Amino acid sequence: MSEEAMDRAVQQALAREGIADEVIAAGQFSPRGMSGSIFAGGMTGSSLGEVGGSVGEAVGEVAGVAGGMRANAAAHGMPEFMLVGVTAGAVYGFEGRSRSKEPGALIFKAERAGLEAKVHQRVNVRVLELIHPDSGSRIELEGSRIPLTHSKDVIEALTEG
């Protein structure tokens, strides 16, 4: 999906919420730890499925991946997939698995005034921490390195100049 289409989807969600901010970047993220949860869940499910042979192992792995994703999202109080939009004044997180449709419910809003954005590079993801030092509040997100998620665009909008 094009960057412009994702920006437009988040812009529509802001308008739906009665927010007049203009989106300058948007991308897809998950709660921090999602990739690790997928790996651990898949390994556990695969091991449990060994009893049923190769088919049981494959089914167990798929079930374990899904379970790991749900458990991680629940532990963070966030959905498995989010569309995150950056405006001049705030960062908004919406529930959203699809990058081509208007996202669902508003999950968080972080004012950019005083906001620190820290990025940790991992093998297959970028971890984005949004921190307000005065209040101690912290939102931890994980963005895929796959270009079509546009997580890099969000990170650049928050960390440049």
C-alpha cells in the first residue's frame, strides 16, 4: 500500500474522532515483543503438535503463533496490529490490521511536546519507545522492517530535526 493511502486512512480516522490535526506520517506497528512472542508461541505449539506427526506439528505451530500474538497484545493492553499516525502536535495509535482501510478505535494519543522517541534496531524489527519524561508514561511499539508497513516513515518523522 502506498504511503499516501495509509496517511489518508489515518487522516479519516482522526476526522471521525473530531481531531483536526494533519497526518505527516503513518505506519503499521504492534506492541513491543510481538516478534519474540510469535517465535516462542510457534516453537511451543510445534513441540506440542509433534504427537500428531508432521501435520500435528504444523497445526501446533500455527496455533502457537496465533496464541503468542494474542498473549503479547493482551499483556500490553493493545491490539495485535495498530496504525500509528504522526502530526505536528501528537502521535495517535489506532486499532488496525489493514493498511488499506480506515482504522478502528483510538488506542492512544501522545502529545509531541516533551516527547522523547527512542529507537532500538533489532534483526527483523525496529522498536520505537515514546516516552514523556515528566510523567514517566511510555508506549513501546514494534515496527517491521518490511517497507510496505511504513513504520520507518513514522520513526523518521519522530526522530529527525
